[in-house]
Amino acid sequence: MTIHKAIHKGMMPKAEEFVTREHQMFIDGRWTKSNSGERIDVINPANGKSFTSLSSGNAVDVDLAVEAATKAFKSDDWANMPANGRSKLLWKIADVIEENADELAEIESLDNGKPYKFARMNDISAIVESFRYYAGWCTKICGKSMKLSRPGPHHAYTIAEPIGVVGLIIPWNFPLMMAGWKFAPALAAGCCCVMKPSEVASLSVLRLAELMYDAGLPKGVVNIVTGYGTGVGSAITAHKGIKKIAFTGSTKVGKEIVTSALGNLKKVSLELGGKSPVIIMPDANMEAAIPGAAMGIFYNTGQVCAAGSRLYVHKQAYSQVIEGICNMAKGLKIGPGYKQDTVLGPLVNETQHKRVIDYVKSGIKEGATIATGGDACGDEGYYYQPTVLTNTNENMKIVKEEIFGPVLAVNMFEDVDEALRMANESEYGLSAKIWTKDLSTAHYLVNGLEAGAVSVNGGGPPDNNMPFGGYKQSGWGQELGEEGLKLFLNFKSVEMKL
Ligand code: NAP
Ligand code: MG
């Protein structure tokens, strides 16, 4: 195999040593060979070449992982760990991730294609912050006592209990960040985990598992089974020993998971796709709104669930905004993730590349106009130009469906109700962004938008203390915050006559 040719020169030796290993699955605290012995090639999206391979798991491997997690769930080391001990452990995991931040960011950048500097700055701090945030929750988990409406003395209360063994399934666009959003609340609640990362980008999560054990996690508490959705994913969602599934991915797969989970009626939470609207009013601060709307779709090469992929601009501001976004798009440096000046990395793989190419072609066929971009680029790898499409309408596939690439569909409106109607014209409802200086317009739009997360005049990535989840077909339940913790807890009601 042409291993090192697929990796850029100058990769940190520790990261290179890790990525080029023959990867196994992480079960019961140790590297474990898959039952099938089959391998999955891992491709560098910057050049399309394979540099290592993953174990392709199946239902037998999932059984082993569930067995290990079930044993760990009941073990003294885990079940009887004092709340402050659990808190210290999560904090320690955050410290260990931070100590290895450069290496993790290099792995993430190579495997997913995203710029190293963004992985280091954003993805790594996101996972560190998730562990620190939920480290704080470990010592605050509690039930309540309540008065009942019946005569006689009684003592009534609720107890918060961990749900048990949970299945965590994540996508490839932010592997470490998504792993943090799932592991941190699950462990704070006292659950034990079986995770399947996407086979498209599993490496950073495998390294994370190793680091979590270095930090002192008891064996079996976290298990990683690599492989395909059909095979590993479906074995997790159907497994009787798993009491809850937390899934992040597409709406299509989310629906399959709901069906598969019916067997033992396991609890299911879903963070799904989006086609999020951005509304720019004529009074907006254009110096912030134009770059905000541009990076809202181009960041991570558009592979963001909450990407602002539909832009609605007031007629008076239309030409200024389109010109500004197109100019910005033309200036964004496209290149491999390891280069310091790269802003837009490649798309994650060939499938995703083809998907974006086909969507843009379909938009043109349906009558949209290319304002900038509109084509693949580069001599190798899965690059695509940041693209702005105008003359779009709500019947076009590029407006209705999630493209998951750097493609913005733009439309014009004349009054706020028209903007609201167009923004809500979607089966998705993950997020929405508003740009206006007028307080009354902002509140009117916030109240009218059918979306789980709304920002006014800019916002960062989801904060750990704010619940995040979708309306409509963008999901079930909310992750992060106290809501995210409660996804992993059962509340037992106890009534005692005195
Ligand atoms: P995906 O195809 O739905 O896959 C997500 C995960 O599910 C992968 O690990 C996948 O494995 C697995 N999977 C596939 N089929 C399965 C099945 N039948 N049973 C169980 N698991 C199965 O999504 P993706 O392409 O990785 O990621 C992109 C999607 O994720 C987009 O729609 C995006 O909007 C969404 N997303 C949502 C959020 C959010 O917070 N709302 C965040 C990030 C991404 P394989 O890779 O082997 O197929
Ligand atoms: Mg890859």
C-alpha cells in the first residue's frame, strides 16, 4: 500500500504513527479484531488516496461491545463511583484531550479534509468544553420530592437513574465534536456506551477512546465498533441490550432507526438534517450580515447540519448582498486541510463530491442562475467551488433538499411575511438566522420561524448550556444543556405511605 504518499509531508510523527496503524475496534478497554476480518479503506479527501484501513464490524462485534458495556454498567468501579469522582474523571478526559489537541486536530483534518486550524480551534475546543460542561452536571443530578393530593402522611419523590447501555451513532462532518456531544452527557448520567462513528471518518474517535482510557475510564464503559451503517449501525439500533439510541445523521437514516428501535422500544433521540433559512432585512448591518451569511454556508465546505443554505434577501438589499457574498466566495482559499491558509477543504469523499456536482446541475436544469462557482475544482481530491445560485424557487430540488456542500440558494422578498412564509416552506426545521437592527422585526421573525435554533445578528456554534435540536423532520429531542443530560436518565417515581 502507498501509505505515506497519501499523507502530506510534515505531519506530526505521533499523528502519522496513529493514522497509519492497522486499526482495530475498541472493545472492553482493548483493541479487538473484528469478527469478519474484513477491512474498509480510509481515503484522504485531499487526494483520493488510501492511507490506512478500518475494521469492518458486524453484529457479532456489536454483541461483544454490548456485553462489555453491560458488565461495566454494573461494575463497582462505574456504578458506585461517587458523583464527584465521575466529575473529576470527565474533567480529566477534557484535560487529556487538550494535552493531545494538536495530534487530534491533525487526525481530524486528514481524515475529514477540514482545515487543521479550524479543527484545532473549533472542533477540539468543542469536545473539551462538552466534557467540562457535563463534568459540572455529575454533582447536580437529582430527583425531586413532592406533595401528593391524598390524605395521610406520605413521602413521594423521584430518583434519577442512568438509562443503561446506550448506542451512539454519529456522522463524519464533526466526528470529535459529535462524539463529545454524546459521550459527555451519557457518562455524566452514568450510562455505558457503544459508539459507531461513520466509516468515512472514524480515526479521531478511535484515538479519543484510547485517550479516555489513559485518563482513567474503567474498561468497558466506552466501546467503539467501526464499520458500515448496515451491519454495525443496524445491529446497534436493533440490539435488545441497548436501552437508548442517540443518533446524529440524515433524516432518511433517522427514520430507519426509529423502525429498527421498535423491537424493545428503546428510547431514541435524533439530530437530523436541515435546510436552514437566513433572512437579511434591508436595515441589517451588512458588514456583519454578508460575511455571516457567506461563512454560514461555506464553513466546513458546507457540510454542516445547521448550514444557512437558503438565503432570503430583501429587495432593497439584494444586489449589495449578492455581490458581497460572491466576492467573498471568490476570495476563499481552497486547498488541503494541512495548509495554513486554507479556508475551504475538500468535500469528505467521492460520494459527497458527486452529490454536490449533481445537485448544482439539477439546479441549473430547473432554471437557477450561477452567480459564482458552480463547478468542481483542483487536479486531485474532492474540491468544489463555493457556489451561489440565484433565481431559485421553492419547487427546486436545490431549495428543498439538503445538499451538504458549499452551495447557497438565494431568493428575494418584499416584506417580512413573505420572508417568513418562504423560510418555513421546508420539511426541515433545524436552525434559522436573522439579520436586522429592528427589535420588533427580530422578535416577529423569531416567533414565526419553525426552527429549533434561531440566531439574530450572528451566533457561534451551539453552546453547551443551550439545548440544540430540530423542529419538524430535523429531529427528536434536544442535545446539550440539561435537556441533553436528561436524554440519558430515567426518572423513577416513588410513593411511600408513612
Ligand atoms: P448518515 O448517512 O445518516 O449516517 C450517519 C451515521 O449513521 C453513520 O455512522 C452511518 O454509517 C450510520 N448509519 C447509516 N445507516 C444506518 C442504519 N440503517 N442504521 C444505523 N446506522 C446507520 O449521515 P452522514 O452522511 O454521515 O452525515 C450527514 C447527515 O448528518 C446530514 O443529513 C446532516 O444534516 C446530519 N447531521 C446532523 C447534525 C445535527 O446535529 N442535527 C449534525 C451533523 C450532521 P455509515 O457511514 O456507514 O453509513
Ligand atoms: Mg476519510
